[in-house]
Amino acid sequence: MNTLLNAVAALGRGALSACEATGRVTLFAVLGLSHILRPPFYGRAFGRAMLEIGYLSLPVVALTAVFTGMVLALQSSTGLSRFAVESAIPSLVVLSITRELGPVLGGLMVAGRVGAAMAAEIGTMRVTDQIDALTTLSTNPLKYLVAPRLLAGIIALPLLVVVADILGVMGGFIIGVAKLGFNPYIYLQNTFNALYAEDVISGLVKASVFGFVITLMGCYHGYHSRGGAQGVGAATTAAVVTSSVLILALDYVLTELFFTK
Amino acid sequence: MSDTPKIRLRGVTKRFGDKLVLDGIDLDVAPQTSMVVIGGSGSGKSVLLKCILGLIAPDSGTIEIDGQDVLRMPHKARDAARARIGMLFQNGALFDSISVAENVAFGLLAQKKATRAEARIRAEEVLAQVGLAASVGDLAPAELSGGMQKRVALARAIAASPDILFFDEPTTGLDPIMGAVIDGLITEQVKRMGSTAIAITHDMASARRIGDRAAMIHKGRIVWEGPAESLMDSGNPMVDQFTHGRRDGPIQMELRR
Ligand SMILES: Nc1ncnc2c1ncn2[C@@H]1O[C@H](COP(=O)(O)OP(=O)(O)OP(=O)(O)O)[C@@H](O)[C@H]1O
Ligand SMILES: [Mg+2]
């Protein structure tokens, strides 16, 4: 009886603290977003965040996209040949990349790269009193540190995914033409025939949401880190884990919203 | 001098978890004077300053600046009150993503008190006051020695000529001569610029140089308050033990546990 009660109590406590955490993150997100709209604006901080999230993530996102496109073409040729519908390869590649793999894999790579760095930077600022120092120097840390990063995440991720889409299709094209014997012209024609604007747009909207989630988790965990280097390390891990899980979960939710009518 | 203290604390209490860090602090600092706060490591000195700054919310008590209760002010007024306080953090807390000069000019630019060019000139001026060449302004904080970082942090705290100044161990980590220079600079801020200051220090010579008055904090309470000159012969057994660094006395260091 007692053990049962204990179990129920533990469950309740867990649920409560989960609700509480969700509430805190939501509040943090709302505050951060509201500071994007209210002056003063920190152009330099935004520029730096764009560079960090967008430009410096290009190589890793590009490599991921190319190889994903290549592997997609290869895998589907071995799979689809069983049903003798190899001609579906170009459309399979382009739809998978634009709708799913571009935003999701791009998001996961950026979460590892940028989310971790962001949590570490802001976390270090927290444990060395730099965030307190900002406040004493008449600067709102949410406005100076968080808002520019959130905005940069929302804008930079879709741009990265455009690049990922193009390179992913290119990867598939390379394998299709060089290895599977497609006529280059036919491959591209099949690709574009299969592609609709909403495939690309839905992918870019996903990317924007993922960019927001990555920067939000990086900022949130960094901002609330405590207890020296160990605390910053824990914040970094938490930022990457939560943003990765959220990316996959939100990907499902957004796909439901976009494609099931 | 007017009767209202510049800073007035009554019954300020703060606990972290079940640890009582501040246990009803009462303290008055008269305008244009400096108060030195001494006390053992972990006695809550830094937490006290952070409470006055509004960085930590006390559990109970009142904190008044110029007779106005900052804990119960509307947000805007509180931000304005806070903008008048310059703070030197114990570990410097320099922003490591921007240059030394940008650090020093940060408050001026944030308060829109100066253009970029003016702020840069002012930054070099204040850096010179703390004994640093203008060329240091272009370095990153990480490229400086610990003592230099402390001086940059001091320069940043005084750059906007704030009305109230808090110094958390301003001379710790400095060589004795530079320590004396910094003490002189702090006294000048109070005597010539008319600021009101609270300084935390473990250095008794420095405490007597900068302080008009002194207070000792122990176990979250102010156990003694008096003129800073009398620190070494206060007649209070706790203060005597502390300032003379004796092992035996009323303060038992809780080393074990
Ligand atoms: N954010 C915090 N969360 C939990 N405990 C804290 C926090 N800040 C300070 N403390 C605790 O409060 C106590 C007082 O800390 P404080 O930094 O004020 O000491 P101090 O008097 O400045 O010491 P020192 O002379 O070593 O700087 C310490 O025991 C510390 O562990
Ligand atoms: Mg301290």
C-alpha cells in the first residue's frame, strides 16, 4: 500500500516538475521573443549570431546533405528495384530531402554545433557574473544575449536548409547518373516534376521552428546554469539533448499539420 | 549632510535552501561617505551587495536608496535607481567577447550618455586612471593578467561616474603599490566626485585608507559598526580577532564538518 502511494506521489511530483519546467521555458521564450520586437536592438550581436549559426554551420550541413542525398539514391535503388519502379528514385530523393531530411538532419547538426556552443557561452557568462554585470550596466541580458540569438536561429536555419536541399538533390543526382545509369536530363526533369512549392515551404517552416528551438534551448539552459564548469557542462548536454528530442517530436507534429488534411 | 542615509537596510534576510546567509542586516551609509565591510569568507558579503543591486531578491526586509524602497518600486524606477550604481564584481566579470575598451565604455553606451567616439576617449581616460595604457584597450580581457583584469573591471565600474559605487574586493590580487593606487582612486571617487561607496575588503590597511566607516558581518549579521580608523583597536573581541588574524577567539572557524 505504502509503496503504491509512494509510486503515485513520485509520479505526481515528476508530472508537476515537468509542468513547471515547461512553464518556465515558455515564459523565457515569450520574454525573449518580445525583446526581438522592442528597442534597443543589438545589430552587432545579431550579426555575430547569424555568422555563428548560419555561415559557420555551412560546411557541416553541406556535407550532411550531400551524403544523405547520395545514400538515399543508393538505398532506394536497391529497395525499389525489387518492385521495378526505379524511375521513382529522383522524386523520392527530392521529396525526402526537402520535406524531412534537410530540415531534420540540418537541425540536428546545428543543435550539436550551435546549441552546445551557445549554452556553454551563456552558461559561462552566468557563472562568472557577466550576466549580472550586464544588468548593472543598464543592459537587459534577455535583450542583449537571448533575443538576437533567437532571431538569428529563426532566420538562419531556413537559409541553411535551402543550401541543404540543393546539395541533397545534387548528391542523389551524382549517384543516379554516375552509378545507376540515369540520363542526367531525365533525372532532373523527374526531380522537378515531383516537386511542389509546398514541399519546399513546409521544409523551410520546419527549419525556422527548429532554429528557434535550438537557440531557445541553448539560451535557456545556459542562462539558468549554475555551479561553475560542471554546471556549464550539464547545461551544454541538456541543451543538445532537449533540442534534439524536441526537433524530432515537433517534426512529427508539423508533418501532421502540413500533410494530413 | 542630510539626514536620510544614501543607503539604508533594515532586517534584510536571505536564505539559500535551508542555509541562512543574511540574518536581518541593518546598515546605514551616509551620502558621500564610504563604508567598508569586512567579514569571513562565505559570511554573505557579496550576497549583501547583490541584494542591494537587485540581482538577488531578499526574503524579507527593506532596502532604501535615497529614502525610496527599491524592493517595492515599479520596474522602470528600479532600473533607473540601479543605473546609478556602479559595481566592481569580485571576479571582475569582464565581458570576454568584446575588447577591454568596449568593456569600459559599455555602461556609457548602454545609457546613451556618449557616442562611440566619446565613449572610446572616456574609456582611455579611465584606463589611464587605473594605470593602464591606451593600447590595452584593444586587447581581449583574456589576454590580461588577473590584476589587470581587476583594474579594467574597476575602470568599467567608475566610467559612467555613478552616484553609488560598490567594490567587491577591489585590491585582492594586486601588488601592494597598485593596491595603494587603487585605494587612492576609490577615495578620490568619494571625496572629489561625491559618490557614496561600499567596499568589501580583506586588507586591513586598505580598509582604513578607503573607509570612513566600517562594519563587520558574521554569520549573516552585522556584529560591529564604527569608524574605519578604529578597526585595529575597536575593543570588540570579534573584530579584534578578525583584524589581527588570530586563531583563537570568539569566532570559531568551522573547519571540520
Ligand atoms: N546563488 C547562490 N545560490 C546558493 N548559495 C549561494 C549563492 N550565492 C551565494 N551563496 C552562498 O551564500 C554564502 C555567502 O556567499 P558570499 O559570496 O556572499 O560570501 P562572501 O562573504 O562574499 O565570501 P568571500 O569573502 O569568500 O567572497 C556562501 O555560503 C555561498 O555558498
Ligand atoms: Mg565575496
